[in-house]
Amino acid sequence: MAVPLNYIVNFKGNIYEITNAVIKRAKQLTEIGDEDLETHQGKAVSAAIDQVFSTKVAYHIED
């Protein structure tokens, strides 16, 4: 599966905020693994984009 660009193109929120969430999730996936990595041929960034944009993984910004 390729990078799910449709999520990014159609996103109407704060792109900086969600980009940071995806980066941190990709790092987590690289370190601990996840079954979604198989779906995305081992590509952590693609899996992270899919998980964050589809709200499978929630995120919040700490002040």
C-alpha cells in the first residue's frame, strides 16, 4: 500500500500539529512494531499516516 495521500490532501485541520503526531507515531512503530506494518509493507510512515488520519490512534498536544 502506498502513502495514503488522500488523507493529507483532504485534511482541513492544523497540518503542523498532525504532522508532528504522524512523526511521533512513526517513531513508535519503528521501535515497538505493529501489525499494521505488514499492511504497509514495513513502511512506518505510511502506517502512521493511516493510523493517525483514520483516528485509529488518538493524539493531543501538550502545552
